[in-house]
Amino acid sequence: MNREGWRDLINFNANSIRSWIEQGYEDAERCLKKVKDPIILRRIAQNARERKRQVLKKLDMEDFKID
């Protein structure tokens, strides 16, 4: 297929560029959301574990006991 054939295949024209950029942004955002949410949840869990460790260490230093 010649070069012009490829342009026709993807309907290349300067007026389409803006909509392609917007579509690419939306596609990337949708794909990255699948990765972003688990990363955020993992960070929250790590922060909670670290906070728990700090509190337990503080209680241990205060010789906290439960009878």
C-alpha cells in the first residue's frame, strides 16, 4: 500500500489530531486507573502497618500491659 493509502486508512487530516489526542488521553487514563488504584491501596496499607508498628513500640516503651 502506498503512503497515501495509509493516510486514507487512518483518515489523516489536521482536524482529526485534537480528537486523537483527547481519545489517547482518555484511553491512557482508563488503563492507568487499573494500576493506580491498587498502588494507592497498597500505600494506604503500608502506612497503616507503619502506624501500628509505631503505636505498639510506644506502648511497649511505656510498659503497657493488659490484664
